[in-house]
Amino acid sequence: MSTSENYVLKMDNIVKEYSGNRVLKGVNLYIRPGEIHALMGENGAGKSTLMNILFGMPVIHNTGGFEGTVQVNGQEANIDTPLKAMELGIGMVHQEFMLIPGFTVTENIKVGRETTTSNLVSRIFGKSMETLDKKSMRKDAKTALKTIGLQIEDYVKVAGLPVGYMQFIEIARELDKTGIKILVFDEPTAVLTESEADRLLDAMRVIAAQGIAIVFITHRLDEVMAVADSMTVLRDGEFVARKEIKDTSAVEIAELMIGRKVEKLVDESTEPDTRQISEDNIAVSLRNYKVDMPGEQVRGIDLDIRRGEIFGIGGLAGQGKLGIPNGIQGLYKAEGEVKINGEPLDLEKLGDALNHKVAFVSEDRRGVGLLLEESIEENIIFSAMYTNGKFLKKIGWMHLYDGAAGKAHAEDMVKTLDIRCTGIRQAAGRLSGGNQQKVCLARALTLEPDVLFVSEPTRGIDIGAKKLVLEYLAKLNREQGVTVIIVSSELTELRSISDRIAIVSDGKLACILKPDASDADFGLAMSGAWKGGQES
Amino acid sequence: MNKKIKDFLFQNKVVILFVILCVGATIASKQPLTFVIPELFTRIARNSFIVLSLIIPVIAGMGLNFGIVIGAMAAQIALFLTTYWGLTGISGFIATVALATPFSVLFGYLVGRLFNRAKGSEMICGLVLGYLAEGFYQFIFLFVFGGIIAMNNPTLMIATGVGVKNTIDLKDTVKYALDTVPMLTILEIGFYVFLIATACSLGIKFFKKQAVDWKKTGLTVGIAVVIYGLSFIKPIEQFLSADRLLLLSAVEVLCFATVVWQVLQFVLFKVVKKNSEDAGPNTYDPRRSLAYIGAAAVVYGLTYIPALYNVLIMVKLPVMTYLCIAALCGFNNILLRTRLGQNMRTVGQSRVVANAAGINVDRTRIIAMIFSTVLASWGQLIFLQNVGTMSTYGAHTQVGQFAIAALLVGGASVQKATNKQALLGIVLFHTLFIVSPLAGKELFGDPVIGEYFRVFVSYGVIAMALAMHAWKKVAKPKEEDSVSIDESDSQILRV
Amino acid sequence: MKSMINKFGLPRIIIAGFFLLLVMGAAYFDMNMPQLMGDVLRRWGMFGILALAMVPAVQCGIGLNFGISMGIVGGLLGGIIVIQLNIAQNPALVAIHPLFAGWAAILTAILIGVVLAVGIGYLYGLLLNKVKGSEMTVTTYVGFSVIAFMNMVWMLLPFDNGELIWPNAGKGMRNTISLASSFSEVMSKTGEFSIGDFSVPTGMLLFFFFMCFLMWLFMRSRTGLAMSAAGANPMFAKAAGINVDKMRLVGTVLSTVLAAVGILVYAQGYGFMQLYNGPMMMGFTSVAAVLIGGATPKRALIVHVLVGTFLFQGIMTLGLPVVNQILPEGNLSEVMRMIISNGIIIYALTQTKGGDGRE
């Protein structure tokens, strides 16, 4: 190993703001040639922003650029386009494959960088008319495939190859780029089976042995311990630590990732807790529950949520926590046994959750939660109107919308939840994120639910609104006895309001923790170190 | 094996359906082949070029280009102007092509720009754009010609002097201009073009101080000279001086050429042994050569069957037109082997990947549209010079409709189209076109039924192709998800 | 100023301006304004219901329904059956009042048309549920195919009423069928009154407004609201327990039914029924009308229908005489129709980002 002065990549004191919101607060990333460097952190810690800066993505430069310096090979580099990054020898293996199924392996490896020979026409009309040199393309492809040890004919089509192969082809393409120095792997093992993942780790070692530095973005602690040489931890856009793997342990990394946050989101209620919560009174019971939600697969969960408690569901993005409420609501195909207050729920029947008085506030406000072009009024009354037949008056055989009743209720809700708007006729799409969230909440409350699922209640809203929303949820729980289930990526918010917190990892229940459990426990649970649902 | 046959039938269901339909309709029409086949070859010559112009946009992922109507309009504007200026013959035709090209390049560019703003709905956009362009076209021909640009020509203009007449007779101008270029002239021009190209190539290589393969250059020039020299032999000269080629001779020449080509390949294979390490999917197989030679022999033998012979001597092919069609097939193929063609394929398969690979997606799509529009305008000119009259307000209206239907009948889809499919489609579609009115008359006592039927077929086949494409697009994401999980478990064992 | 433009949309301002220009032009050329305005009203009523057929289609999420020719075919069949049965000439009905007989005829035709359209629309809706995301492209060509198919059917149907078939021994039905002996102008003539040359087709307008009212009621019903939600945001609807496919089916059937009613109202106002390729481009005219009124491929309201049809037909009615005054040569008003109607459709298509918006 070379001296610590010799870094192939040095990113120093990187600061990035998105419209006044600091997402990176002075982050450093130092990587030596030929080492495997793990970049770790929760969702929203700033990993992807840092990588976007490294690749000169337009999203960075369209939003005012960044502060700090980037050095590649000891030279100051001004990376303002992806092309520039490519020229500097920085490559990326994408999480979603950038492969064309209808092309052969060779064509995919050489896409956009085909080797060509000139001909008479190209001499007149320019390079784009040059003839493809298939022979040399195949030779290059074979070399790249050989490097990573993939035994595959270069002329077969990619369509129909197993996922593991595709990942390798993607890597081969990056290796084929001349002068590749730094290769970023963005959660490469997320889509792979265990044996495929092992093979991938082997390939990473081979690549690193050739002097190429690897940035390994992952949250799987076991993989980091197995393959990485060093690592950097980010948290909330802040640089936490850079450590050599041999000097640290999985527990320490987990602690570093979670950190102690002292933010107080909900004021301690002065009234005594009079809720009656018991193991015998179960509001939601899941048995072998699976949901086929792309990107958020739930792979068999057993869980009991007690009537009247505030229950938190946490975990990293893509691990399946969001699949749980979406499956119950019938948005994605779900199977298994679900009981609401002891009554079985028919997952095949659309709207059955609503009939069992289960309401849901979606994490995707604009995509699922709102009719953006319709009025606040319609958004608030809609579900109750459709499911419970509220706000309808009967004229002859027709059930017509009762404008007066709807208006009264909507205005009432606007006042209760303090929705800032020009009036209830305003289109929901024009409201700010926090107010949109309140509209979603208002609709759920109009249903008068027994069980309320709230998915990412504070995503993308400012701190003031955040506090108000959480406090309102707590009030709802205390005063009306609604069972509230909060699904969130923000551990702080779950720990400040929930009675118990379930951590979901890899589509399964990792464990159920008390909000005051240690940081290391949370960190290890989220990083997939614990399997099976033990209760602490 | 059984499954293989089933798959084959399923994949070619459209083609098979239309083969059955064509055979049935031909029998029902009670027309002799001596009528149907000459008519068919006329229509192939007329329509192939424009159908082939549809292939490039399909490759670039822009679907069936309903915008070729605009290329046809460019052709007709150019043709009207050259007719007005009194240009005739092959030189007049070439001038028309030269004039139509800049028009269609401009139109193609604009259409491409528009399509880039409506990605994903290019087809409906192209269709409506055709109707919109029709409005502008009529404005030009009804009002601008004669109204704004003074034009004094009573045979072309309406009596008031403003607006163009309904039909323009091309009999004395460019009718058959391209069809009647004698083979001898083609050969001569081809020879000189070849010499010039070789000279240019050498010049550039000298200028750039690159190595020149003298042996190869000498050999090709030698072959060219020999072929050109052959044309000075009296009987060959006489044969070549005709402008139309008897289908019988064409078949004979084709059989002969196949045999020569395959023998040549075999010899090359024996002499230049390829290193077996570079085994790709397209290695040469002597058995295939043998099969080709056998097929050629069989075809040649078939020409001695009297019924076929009678048909074969009825048909006279316009050589230059067919050469143009062949050249376009060649162009489509060669384009795919260039960087530009590969970029088009990439863009067509996935705009996201293309973008990530540094390909300028919008630019590539615009280039594809320009190619298609220009080719369509040339195709329309070939069509018009063969028909001999131009219906000013009608000749272009159905161009896109029928060309696209023909392409689809040949088994193409919104995402995949090849030269073979285009040519097969033209044969099937136009057979149906020729015989369906006659079949309608025989079966229902009214030819109009047959005409309606063929119109229905052209709309129906497009509707079906579009629906199938949309259907696949909806069904696809689900399949992919389920496959990826199962397969990775089972196949990883073989890694 | 800018917010004004945003509110009404640039194309609408241009077209409304153009309409005013034509009105001024007509006044300048000293044309018979009352008569022209009467014509505008008549054509407004004639085309209105066909344009109204776009509202349920767009609101339920299938987008601009270029395939209303499906419903039109149903309506035409209804009309033909009524003529074949000679209901308008039935002595018992004529004895009450000739207009009554006409009304009986057209209502029967509408009834038959609606029944057929429900069936056709249902099948059509099933197809559309399979091609989500590319409805417009598919519906256009399915619409064309149906017209082409019906061309053959018109040739072969065994009707024998003298009004329907070619007079001398030709095969099949006429291209244009006169309604003089059946229900020509029954709606327009009912309650018609004139102020000078300005005549108001009261019955037809009332019928049009009545249809709009029914549509408005439906849109405020539980099903109507659910349908709009399904069209605006399928995931939202699903989360609320709405069967999106079923709602799309409802919208498609309604659209098809309205098209059937629309073509009959159109035919009675025009006095003729056009078979064969006559209704081929009707879809485009209706689509253009609602777009001019301010609709988008995702949202169409009844007010868009009222405004759009009025402007579009106003321009068509005034355009012909005014343009002919300025440029007597050629059929330039037809050119104008093509450019306006197709131009507005192209504009709408390029405004929706990424076409089907699912990238």
C-alpha cells in the first residue's frame, strides 16, 4: 500500500445547497489507487449528491454548482459534464442496468464508443458515417470480459441472461473505457442473490488488484467487512469519519451511521398516558405477508400491532418498509394473512382496507396522494364520499355530490389542520409540500379510521410543518384512540413519537426495538446484520 | 420440433394470413397469372422505394413514420416547378430530385424537431401532421402558385390563373424518365463513377499519408475494366442496349450470378483459411453454398415449365428503377454498419442508455427523420414518373397509409422492420390490391366491395399492429419483474 | 397580462381574436350578419353533442377519443332502421302533428343508436384497457378501420327503402341519405323563432343544453367523480378503492353513446345522413373543438365544449363567405379548417410532456 499522500481521488470540504437547503456540509472523500473504499450512510446522508458531483451531473450545475475542491490524480479537476468525468477515467456501475436487451454483449460493452474505420463516405460526411470495426470491437469486449472472469460468448444477446451476468457486462463496459481509474459501484448487490453477490465481490477484488480504485456504496455491513479496505461514513450531509477497515468493527460502523440526534420533534405531553395497550388487543396482524412492490419488496413478514399504540416502521430505502402499507391498501399485489381487529382482510378485493376502517396517507403525495388539478375540497372529501357515501344527497335515483356539506367539512378541516391556502377551491397541486401533506391527512381523517397508516409523513416538508403533523398524529392517537402506524426513513422522527419501532431489512422484519434502544442496535438492524424478528 | 413449427407459425401469423388471403383472392378473381404478375411487377417498381424509406425511423425507435406524406409533398412541389420550367427526360428527372432534396431535408428537420417534442406519440403526431401539412400544401397549390407567384401556363393552371389544375400530365416531361435508362448507359456511368471514387480514395489516402493497398485496388479496377470491356462485345452490347429487362432474363442472370458468387466464396474460403479462434455467429459454411447453388439450379429448371415461362416472358422490368430499389436496400444495410446506424439502433432501443453513453438522442432522431423524408420524396418521384400523371391534390394523400400497411403486411412491427419484410409486404399487399376488386366482382357481383375491402385491410392491419405494440408495452414490465427473480436463482448455478 | 394569457391559453386568444376579426370582416363586407349569426347557432347545436362526447373520454383517462366513429356508426344504423321502418310517415303519428312524427322517428333512432353504442362502446373499452398509454394512436386507426369495415357493410345490408338505396339498380345504400321524409330538422324547427333574418333553432339548442346538463349531473354523481379521479390519477383512485378499468369502461361507453346521439342530432340539423367515408374525420373535428375550448388530453370540461364548439363553428361559418370575399379563388376555407383543426391537435400533443407521459 502506498503512502497516505498518494490519493487518486481527493474531494475536499464539499458543500452543496439545493435552494437554501444544505445537503452536504463540508464532506471529504479520499481514495487511494487500487483500494476498495466503502461509502456508507443512511438514506439522505448525501451519498448520491456526492456522486452526482463526482460525475458532473447536470442536476448539480443547474442548481448553482457546489463549493470545495476535487482532485483527480493530484490535479485539480473541474468536472462539469458527465463526459468530463468519463475522460478523467471515472466510471459508474448503475443500480438499474444501463443495458439494451436486444443488443449483443459486445454491442452493449461498446455502446457509444464503437471502434470504427474510415471510408470514402466518412471522409466527406464526417465521423458518424465511419464503418463499424466489428472485429476489434469483439476483441475489446473479450478482453474486458476476461478481466472480470465472465465465461460468456460475446455475440449472444443480453436479453434472457440472468441478472448476475448483466451486472458483470455493465462492469465490463466500464473496464473497457480507456484509462479507467475510479469505478463507482452503486449498491451493486441489492439485486443479486447471495452467491451472485459473492462472485461480484471477488470480481471487485480482481479489479482493485489492477490498480483501479473502487467506491463501494452499500449498506450491507457484512460485505463492507469482507471486501473493503477503508470507508467513509456520512450522516445528514456531514462527514462523520474515514477509517481503515482493519481498525474498526461492525458495531462501531453501525454507531457511526446512526449517531445520537438530540432534535426534539414532539413536545412531551403533560397529561398522563391513559391508553390501554395490551398484547390481547391486536389492531393489525400480519402473517407471512408478502408484497410485490417494485423496489420495495416485502418478502414474508409476521407482525402484530396493538390497538391504540403508535407503531413505527423503519429501515433503509428499498428494503421493503414502504411495501407494507401499500400492499394493505391494495396498490400492489400482496399475499399472506392480514387481520384488522381480528377480521381477515381480502387482499384481492380493491378497497377492502377502507371497508375495515383502515386509512392510508401515501408517501408519494403527488403520484398517489392527491388529485393535483382538483380543488382542496374535492381532495379532502373524495375517499369518504366514495367509500362511506358521505357528502352525497339523493335526488331521484341519483346520488349527487352535496356541495354545501362538502364545503363545510373542507373549511372545517382547513381550519383544524391550519392548511395555508387561498380558499378551498384552490387546486391541491399549487400548495406547498407541507400543506399538501395536511390535505392528504385531512382526507384520511375524513374517513374516521380505526387504523391509520402514514407513510413518510414528513418527507419534503419544512421543520415547522413537520412538528405540527407529528403532534397532530400524537393527538389523534391520544384523544381518539386511533392506532397510528408511521412508516418512515427518518429514525429520529420514529424514535421521538413511537411506542415501538420495527426495522425492516431485505423485505423481512429484522427486529422490533424500543425507541430508547442503543444506536448500535438500530444501526446493526438496518444494515442487515440481524435476521429474524427478535424483540428487544 | 412441433413447438418450433408452432412458434414459426405464430411469429409469422400476419404474413401467413395474407399469403392465404392473396392466394384465395387471386383464385376467386379468376384472373390468369399472365395478368396478375406483370401488374404486380409494375407496382413493385412504383412503390418499393417509398416503403423502404420507412425502415430507418423504425430502427431509430420513432415507429411508423406517418410523416412521409410530407416527403411526398416536397416531391410534388419540386415536380410541379420543374414541369412548369419545362424540364424533361432523365435530366429533368434528376433536376427534380435535386430540387426535392433540399425541400425534404428542411421538412424532415422540422418534423424531427416536432417529434422530439412529442416523444412517445410520434405516430399520432405524424398522422395529424400529415393532415396539417395537407392544409399548407393546398394553400400553396391553390393560392400561392398564381396568386402570389405569377405563373402563366394555361395547361398547368386553372383558367383564372390562380391555382394549379387537378391533374398534371407528365407524358411529355418525365414519364418513364427513370424506367427507360438503357442498361448500357447504367453500366457506363457505373464504371466511371467507380473510377472516380477509386481515384478520390487514393488521393485522400496520399494526402493523409496513409498506406495504400495497391494489390487490392489494382484487382478491383481490373475487374471493373473487364466488366466494362465485356459490354463492347456485340451480342452483349445488343442485350444491354435495351431499357427493360425481360423477367426471364433477370431470373437467368440471377441464377448465374448466385452460382458464380457462391463458387467464389468457396474458393476464397479454401485459399484464405480464417483462424478458427475468431468463431463468431456468421462463419462461412460450405454446405450453405451448396444449398444456394442447388436452389439456383432448381429455379432455373422451373423456368422451363410452360405456365411459368409464359408469365416470365410477359414481364419487362425497368432496370434503373429496380437498381434504385436495390441500392436503397443496400443503403439501409450499410447504414446499420456505421457509427450513425449503431447510434440510431441504440436510440431506438433505449433513449436512457443512449443518453448515458453520450449519444445525442435528439440529433440522431432528427437525422433519421431527414433520411426518411428525403427517401420518401425520391420514392414519390419514382412513383409519379412511372404513373405518368400527377393528381395534384390526391397523389400524396394515401402514400403513408398504403406504404405503412404494406410494410406491416410483410411482418414488420412498430419496433422492427427489415428490407425483406418491406419487399415481401409490397408483394402481398399489392397482389391483394390488384385482385380484390376483381374478386369482389366475382363473389359479390360488385367490384366496389373489393375496393372497400382493400381499404379496410390497409386500415385494419395498421390498427392491429398499433394495438399489438401498445399491448406489449403494457404487458412487458410485469413479465420482466417476475423473470428476473426466478431466473437468477436457477441460472446462477451455471456461473 | 401574462396571467391573463396563462389563464386562457395562447391558442384560445389567437382563435378568439381570429373569430372577432372574421366578425369585423363580415361587417365590413356588408354581409347579412343576422343570418350568419343564426347559422353559427345552428352549427353550434349540430356539432355540440359530438364534441361533448370528448368529456367522458378525456375525464375517464382514455384521452382524446379519435374513435368516436364507433358511436357514429351506431347512430347511423339507428337512423337507417327508422327510415326503413318509415316511422315518420306513419299515418297515426302524422295525424297528431308532423313534427310529432319526426320526433318519434328521431327518438326511436336515438334509442336504437344508444343501445348499439352501449354494446360497441363496451367492446371498444375492453380494447382500450389493454392498450393503456397509447390510446390515441390506437383509437384513431381503430376508428378508421371501423369506417372502412362499415363501407362494406353498407354495401351488403339488405335494406330496401327507396330513400336508402340507389335509385337505379345500384348495389348497396346511398352515399347521402335525405332525411326530408323522416326527421330532417325536427329539433331545429321545434320552437324556432326569428328576429328578422336571425333565426334561433330553439329545439336543437335546448336538446344540446339538456345533454350538457345531464353530463354535468353525471359528473357530480358518485360514479362521475370516481371516473374523473380514475382518469386524473389512476393510483389515487386505486388507493381510494376504485376499479380504474371499470371506470374507463364507463367513460368509453358514455363517450360512444354520446357520439351516437350526436351524429343523429347533426344529421337532423343538416338534413342528410352521410354514410361511407362521411364520418371518417368527425373525430378530428370534435377533438379540435374541445381543444380550442381549452381542454387538454387530460382534462375536458363542459364549458370547454360550449366555448370550443362555438368558436370553431363560428370560424367555419363566417370564414367561408369572408375568405371568399378576400380571395375568391379556390376553396380556401377548407384549407383554413385543416390548418386550424389539425394545428390545435398538434399543439396539444406537443404540450403533454413525453406524449404518454410515462417515461
